Amino acid sequence: MEELKSLNRRDFLKGILAAGAAVSLSGLPLAGFAKGKEVKITILHTNDVHSRVDPFPMDGSRFQGLGGVARRSTLINKIRSEEPNVLLFDAGDIFQGTPYFNVFDGKLELELMSKLKYDAGTFGNHEFDNGLPGLLKHFDKANFPFISSNYDFSGTIMEGKTKEYEIFKRDGVKIGVFAVGVNLDGLVDPNSYKGVKISDPIEVAARMTKKLKQDLKCDVIICLSHIGYSYDTDQVSDLVLAKNSKDIDLIIGGHTHTFLDKPTEVRNLDGKITLVNQTGRSGVNLGRIDIILDKQTGSKRTLANTYAIDASLDLIKA
């Protein structure tokens, strides 16, 4: 712990966030879509990273040697060098899980995500571990928005610090993003989220999709979710949300640490497909969904990849 406290953070940040554009990767989708007709939007995403800054140690555990912010940076930079319309999102539980959170109170995690140029994130239950004062303490270190559609912070010190939705424009395409979080009752000390009003995710999704699709004319709608993939109970999950909503193209999930080989396809209220994806936990994977839109017909198709954050991404020094 003392060694962590004496960490020279400037050198640390500089070292682990070196650009990885020169690293050669295999297995990335090739661009080959008709120009002027189709537009590809590349969505990259993480969830439940839990302060995992370094790779897991080589100790024989399930995730030994996996993860690490430097490697994730390498992969993200590589994809950005190849694709023109990249968006990077996180679905919550950024905090808690390693000594980095205990030492820096979330400051380091937010700074690293800012260096990686995340476009948006949302809250998991562990963002409230140090209460609203702890959440606000280093909130200004995030140079990206936190989107929260079913947590109402009115009357608290977090009022005005989040966005109910965000719209991103890429190559003439409007991508609307909203976010829902899990009911914190029973997960977090009530004093740690005192004054926060939490609404039902399905009701919020109905309101947000209507606004984004009908009022704001978004071409693509994405939900950042920290409610969990599925349950054996009647608790609302990503699968339940997808089934009971309309116009959501993609739900980027978290909370249940679910490892999916490929996105789950769910028929929504309109009989159309909503994709649900999640990358497990601790930053051992990076999710990727390519949404290809036909400008003339309005049709969409998708490609999906899940990349392991492993030693093959290590930077090679000359």
C-alpha cells in the first residue's frame, strides 16, 4: 500500500497510455462497404471494470494475465486508426475492486477513462460506495458525460452533474444514448444515495425512446444498462427490458458480470431485434458492435466481436 501511495502518477499515466497504433492485430473486421450508401458506426464497450488498472497476476487464477488499461488503450487506438466512426462506452461499476480505488478514491479510474477518450459512461452500484460526496469528489476528472436516465439527483449535491441522454453525430448518423441503473435498495447503504429517486427502467425506456426516436429523430438508439443480464426472479433485467421496449438497437449491459460469446437477440414490442451484449468483468474483454446503416433504405445490419485483452496486445519497445 505504501508503494502505491508513493506512485509517481504522471509517469504512470504517461507509460500505460502510450499510443498503440503501430501494433498489428488479426481478426478485426475489414472495411468494405459501399461509399455514399452505407455508413458503419463502431461501438466499443466495457462494463464492471472494477478499478482493474493492471493485468491480473500470473497466479493460476481464472483471469491470470488478462486485462490492463495499457492493453485496452492499444486495442482501442488500433480500431480508431482503422475506423472513422468509433464510439466508446462504459456500463458502470468503474470503481471498487483493487487498491487503486482505496488509494485514489476513483480519481485514477476517471483520469484513465478520460485519457482513453470514452464518449460516455453510466453509474453502477459501486459508484456509490463512498456516498454522493465520494462520487462528486473527483467527478471533474471525467472529461466525458455520465448518462443517467432513471436516477434523479435533484436536490442532492449531484444535481446537474449528469445527463438524461446524449446524442452523438457521426457521418450524418444520429446516435441517441440513454442509461438505466439497478435499484440500489439492498445493494448500497441507504445513506450513500440519500435523496436519489430511482425510476423503473421499463417506464424510463419507453419515455426515452419516444423522445430520441420520434422527437429527436435519432437513427440509432443505445441503452447503457447496469441492471443485469437476466434473473430467475421477476427483477427487471436487460432481456426483460429489451422484450418490453421499442426502438432500442443495442443494450450495453453490466452488473451481472455476464460473459457473452456473442450478443443476444431479443424480439421487442414491435417484433424487431434488440441486441443485448456484456463483456464479463474486470476489463478482460472489449466488446465491439458494428452497426451498418443503409442511407437509402434505412435498413441496418450488425457485426459483433469480443476481444480478449491479453498479452498479444502488449506494446513492444524498440
